[in-house]
Amino acid sequence: MSPTAVETLGFVAAALTSLCWLPQAWRTISTRDTRAISLWTQSLFAAGTALWLTYGLQIGSWPVIVANALTLALVLLIVTMKLRFG
């Protein structure tokens, strides 16, 4: 597989795994209903995503950087809503 194909594969995987958080974030913003969301789970996931982002920055992998930056932003939005609206 060529380097370009590998990068493309990485970006497609990044898009799919990152964008899956959009419906949850949108629903949380729209309804402000966070009762079913675990703060502990979301916080651990955010911490892990931050570490993956740091790893991506260290190795200079754009698919890893983009995926984790977008996912971290969405998860932190959900965590913020959970803290604000309980």
C-alpha cells in the first residue's frame, strides 16, 4: 500500500470514529438531558483521547492528530454539559 493510501485510510478511519460523537453532542446540546451520560466514563475517555492526541503530535501523524482533536472537543463539550446540567 502506498504512503498516500495509508494516510487516506487513516483519515477515513479518523472521520468515522470522530464524527460518531456528533449525534450525542448534538442531542446533549439540544435537550440538555445528561442523566444517561456517565461523567466518570466520559472523563476517562477524554483523558485517553488527550493522551492519543499527545501521541499523535509526538509522532507527527495527521490522521491521529485530527481524529483525536475533534473527538476531544466533542467529548469535552459533552462533559461540560454534564457538569452544567447534571
